[in-house]
Amino acid sequence: MTKKPNHRLKVEALDHFVAQSREDVNHAIAEIGRLQRERDRIQAEMNDNLATIRAEYEAQAKPHADRISDLTHGVHTWCEAHRAELTREGKTKTCRFASGEVSWRTRPPSVVVRGADAVIKALKALGLTRFLRVKEELDKEAILAEPSAVEAVRGISISQKEDFVVKPDSTDLEEVQ
């Protein structure tokens, strides 16, 4: 048996609230405010509980962390005393034990600068400007202040969006869509 073609158009029902009047909007905004306050209360309670739980678990883990630190320090001290033997006079950086391994790793060099302004001044005075970098970037604030000056520049456009904001009374929170 063949099915008859269905010529009716179906419109999907909205799955969210739609205000039908000014009074509906007023009630909805009031409910948004109430729900925001309740959500904030729940989040604050959650954060308090998380802080308590975190503190409890950190307290339980502290003796283990302290012991790990103590054992690591002891292993390091012994291995440093026997480094030549363990690394075969520096031929390797790792030594394998029955329960694991130890290794020495040299980190990449890094530059530490204290008093950057004085260092920059000293480098300029010594003619070492090759160690200075000049960063060139767009000044977007200036472009926004004079958008007509850059109208003809390809690759620059000014965009502006509009948000719909609901701000219930007695709350500092806004719901932005």
C-alpha cells in the first residue's frame, strides 16, 4: 500500500518562552532577577563547599607531599655524591634503578632582566641596539577616533554589534544574548 503525499506544512513549535504582552515582559524580567539571585546563591554555596573540600583533601595530602619532598631531597643528595659513577663520567644523563630512574636535565638558557628601563638605557648608551626590539602594531583606538581617515585602506573595517540586555531591578547582573 502506498502512502499518500502529505501536503500540509508543519511549523515547528517554539521551545522557549515568548512574551505575549507588556505584562508578560515585566513578569519575565522579575523572574530573571529572582533566578539570577538564586543561581548566585547556589554558586556561592558551591564555591564555599569546594573550598572546604579542597582544604580537607590538601590537608590529607600534605604529609604525603612532605614525605615525597624529603625522599626526593635525600635521593638527590646521594645521587649528586655518586654522579660520576651513575652517569659513567658524564656519558649519560640518566641512571636506571630497579624501581625507577633519576636523570639530570639542563634547561635551556633564559634571560632575566631587572630594571628593564635602566637596561634599555645602558644598551642604547653602549651602542648595542641590536638587542632591542621595536614592536610595530596598529593603534585601534586611533582608528576608531578617525574612521574616515582609513576608509580607503584595504583590510580595515569598523564593525559594531548590538546586544539585547535584560537588567532586572535589585541586581548588578545582566543577561546578554
